[in-house]
Amino acid sequence: MSPNTPTKPSTLETALSQKLNIRRTTSTIRRLTTTSPSDIDFSSNDFLSLASNPDLRRKFIHELDKSPAHHQTGSGGSRLLDGNSTYALDLEKQIATFHAAEAGLLCNSGFDANVGLFSCLPQEGDVIIYDEAIHASVHDGMKLSRARECLPFLHNDVQSLDKVIQQCLDNSAGLRTGKCNVFVAVETVYSMDGDLAPLRQIADLLKHLLPQGNAHLIVDEAHSTGLYGPCGRGLVAELGLEHEITVRLHTFGKALACNGAVLLCSPTIREYLINYARPLIYTTFMSYPSLAAVKASYDFLAAGRTEALAEDLGRLIREFHRQLLELQEELTAASCDSRSHAAVKALIRVPRKRPKSPIFAVLTSEPQVLAAYCQAQGFTVRGIVPPTVATGTERVRVCLHAGNTLAQVEGLVQVLRSWVEMRRATLLRESADSALESPRARL
């Protein structure tokens, strides 16, 4: 056979191609993309714009420069072998103290932290109850868990959670007597809708239904770190619930502009995770530069350097929501008939309740088309489609940042307006043409 003769695709390659083609035909294929530095960022999770903050950059470089000579660029291995250091241990204590926690355990990522936690912490006979919008990493951890069962409750619905817990109590004497545990998994801020969990109501419900003390609330603060609470300590701290949460996860890759994560918990849970959390045990630990970046960011938070940024972001959130509602009302009012009104409703829908986070879901039937149009105008936003979100909730996800300006927000709203007007005209014209071509129209 000539070396230039194409080989027949293997059975595996054929099967993979068929799966990918399904996603291509349904416009749900995922691709790696890049953005131009000149584009206006309304997509990244750099909520406080710290990734480009010159003061934080100088603080990070200073932290690197003052390090002892024995701090190498690489960690050298797993934390249980040669990857640990007094620097990492001191940083864990600093972060735990900042968040008013007993102990902390650094992890390479929030994903690793959730997989490690949920795969090993629940014991046989225990139950995990999770918000149906919980992150994929929790699902992966639950798949490896020894828990008796893993049950969802309706998103942010305390009554639904109450019902699920009651069913579990009816079916398990161990839960009723306190010999087995219930773990409830929620996020403080959900990444696709930007809505906040009713943490206080959930905590009160657990104390009421499980007075034996065998309810354990696990809270993922990935999208609230740096944005809520005094000096950005998180939503749990803002609500004063630090002592009612069994485990808190804070990640560093969003508002803090670095990478990694920390699990805040009791010393016993920390020791248990060190012994049983496989993603922690069997991987090389964070490098010294990564740890230095985390320390610089936490020093920045503790000094109150981000509070003004969070206030600026809050003002942008309020203004963007106001302009989105005005846009939707103007477009609806301009609809001359039911067909035009339906077209607008399909093209853009904005929740009337203002989100308390910088994450906005602009619901649309054409998320990829709208996102591409915005990108062509120099605004970076992303279309979100199933399976990331449920069918019928496709959207363009918009993330605001402290570094965005009011003029940029107004510019994005104007681009949304022009696209809806253009697409509405096209849809109405196509509808009219279709009606003229129908057999009834020709009679």
C-alpha cells in the first residue's frame, strides 16, 4: 500500500464522527475559540477585572521576588509525596482565617475539589440531595460516591427540597435516628442564570427536619468569591452562616484571577480528604507561582482593595438590567401584530427580576447566531445551548466586569437591538412569503 493511500477509518473513528455530526446538525458542537485583545469582554469570569489590574500584578511579582531560593517553579509532586510546602500550609491557614473557617485544603481546581469531596465524603447509607442546576463536577463526584442514593430537587426551590428530604426520612431509619447523613449540595451563585441560592432558608430547613445534626450543607462559592460579603469573603459570610455550612468551596479562577481552589471544613474532614480524595492524592500539586498568585489575590482582598470594584460592578449590573428591560419593552411595543410580537419574544427574553450577580441570561431561540453577530461587532459574548442548559432555555450569556464602562454596556444593548430588529424583519418576510406560496393562499 502506498504511504499516501488514505486508510479506512477505524470503527472507533467512525463512531466518534457520527456522534460529532449529530452535534453539528443540532448546532450544539463545541469548539475552541480565541478572542481579539481589542474586543470588549462580556464573557469571561474575570468579574472584578483583576486579571489586568496593574496593582495586583505588581503584588504578585513582589511575592515571587521575596520567596526563598528553595522555592522552585514546579511543586515536585503530589502533596503526599514532595509537592507540599510550609508556604502552602501557611497559605491554607491564611485563607481559612480570612473566611472564618476551622481549616482549609488547597486543591488544583474546583472541579478536582468537588470530585474528590463527593466521591469520598458520603458514607454507605448516606444520601446526597442536590440542586438540579448543580455543576457537572458534583455529578462526576456523585457517580463515584458510596452514598445510598443521589436525588435532585427543583432549582432553588426550598419546598421541593423539603419534599425530597421527607421522602428520604420516610425510607431510611438511619436518617431518622441520625446514624446516616444527608448531604445537600448547592451553589451560592449559579453560573448560567446568575441567580442566588436561598441559603438561609435551606439552612433553617435542614435544622428543622434533621435535628439530630446529621444534615450537612455543601456550598460551592465559585461565582461569589470576591463579590459578596466583607472584603469579598463570599455569600456565606455576607449572611453570617459560616458555622452552619459543613464544607465551602472557594475557587480562585474567577474573580480572583488566578487558579486553584480551597475546601473550607473541619480539621477532621480535611484529614479524611487527604487520605481518601483521589484527585488530591494522585496528581501533582499546584506550582509555587500558582500559590504566590493566590496569596497575592487574598492579600488584595484582605486589604479591602476590591470593595470599590465590587461597588462599580453593582452599578453596572443595575444599569444593564434597566436597559435590557427597556429594550424588550420597546421592541414589544413596536410589534404591530401577534406574529411580530411572537417573533420578538422568541428572539429575546430578559427576566424581569434583576439578577444580584454579574451573570445575565439573554434568552433567545438563536443563541449562536446572536452571539456571532455580537462578536462581529466587537463584543465577546457566548451562545449557550443544550446540554449545558435545558432545551428551551438557550441563551446568550453575558458577564459584566468591574472594568466595563457604561458606554460599553450601552453599546452592547444597541447591538442587541439592531440584531432583533433585523431578524424580526427577516422572519416576518419569510412568514409572508410562505403564506403566499401555500395552497390556501393561491385559491
